[in-house]
Amino acid sequence: MKDPVVQKSELIIDALQYAHDHELDVHNKDDVQKILDVLDPEHKQDIDEFAELLKTSDVFMGMKAREKESQKTNLPN
């Protein structure tokens, strides 16, 4: 049996990817419900808790992306 933390982390990553692929907003509860309808058809996840996790993860990923962008070295073409 997989570690529940690993399972939740994988679900969050899958949800962020699904949201990106289908142009859904993880800050919109209705969109989060659409994501969970696909990725959690048994409805094991609490939508409010999952929405907060998605928002936090999305903000963190955005911060990391900006950090990585600023660290890029300009290489000659």
C-alpha cells in the first residue's frame, strides 16, 4: 500500500497538470470540483481542503518558476 502523503502529492501534481491542460482555474471551486470528478471519481477528497492544497501548490510552483527564470544564464545563440 502506498504512503497516503505520496498519494496525495501525486494527486495534486496530476490535478495541477489537468487544470493546465484543460484551462481550469484552481482558485475556482467549481473548476476544482471538475478536476476531482475526473481524478477522484469516488469522491474521497474533501473539496475545500483539496482546493486549498491546489492553491498553495500553484502559488509555490509560480514562485519557483519565477526564481528559476531569474537564475537563467543568457547564452549566445
